[in-house]
Amino acid sequence: MTAQAMEKIFINGGKRYMASEPLAAYLATLKERPKFFFPDTGCWRGYYGTWEIKENKLYLIDLECYTADLEKRVMSKHGMDFLFPMQKRVFAEWFTGELRIPEGDMLNYVHMGYESKYEIDSFISIEKGIVTGKRHVDNLVEMAKEIINEEKEIKPDNNGEINHPQKSFIRRIFGRYKAKRM
């Protein structure tokens, strides 16, 4: 599976991207689920949602979804009206779970789903569409802990340089490091 395009979310007026699909919970409640068609391999789900958290509530504020008539070889693009006729904003009362919002630079690309690692993961807990909590994970620190806990010791060579497979990452965390010779 290819890495997937993230959905947009506006929080406190700022645009971010989330590695979560809150609309999937709504689609699971439908008696007849729409047969979305993927516009490209970066969007196997067949839609892109745009979300907003306003006054501690999660709203779907835009939708771009795709269907296809394979016999005619025609793909059609639809908007919010496809699932929510006459609504410009929909309170996501169907969603209970955690939204993952990656932030900062990508540390490690993974060619699958939302598995790529970014500097920080912000998590927003939602219960029936209402924000109930927030937490942050500093992935730079977590990766540094993994490196430090490796069996191999990280030591500078005779020139004072670090020779380690994660050399550039270590420098990023701890800054330029050159050991002083004694």
C-alpha cells in the first residue's frame, strides 16, 4: 500500500494535516455504503475530508469524493452534497477516537498508510464529536532513546566524528557534535 494523503484540519484558525479518517466511522453506520473510487494510489479511501475543531467540537466542513462507472470508464468527482445534502458543515457526532496530527519535518518515510514518522505527533481525543483531551509525543526524543538504548555504543572516531547509521539524526537532536581529543 502506498503512503496515503492526509486530511486537512483547521485548529484555532491554522491549517494542519491529520493521519486519521474520522469519516470512516460515519460510513460504517450506513446501510448502503457508497462505492468510492480512488483518484490515485495516494487516496485508496476515495475521498478527502476537510475538518475543523471549533469550540471543542469536530466538524466536517468540506468533502471531495470520487465514484466511477467502470464500464463507461468515467470517474466523477462529488462534494459535500453527495453524503450530506444541503449542509455546509456537519458536526461529527458519530466519531469517537483519537486524531493524530503529525507536525514538523518527516523523520522517516514509510511507504504504507500513515506510518511515516514526523518530529511531533499531536493527538486529540474525541468522544461523540467533542474534544476530551490532547497529548503530544516528541518523536525526536523517542527516536533518540531508541538509538541510545542500542547495544552499540555511540562513540566518536579518531577524528572526533560520530560514525553511526543515524549520524545525521543524532546531529539534528544534539546539534553539531565533535568530540574534543584529550
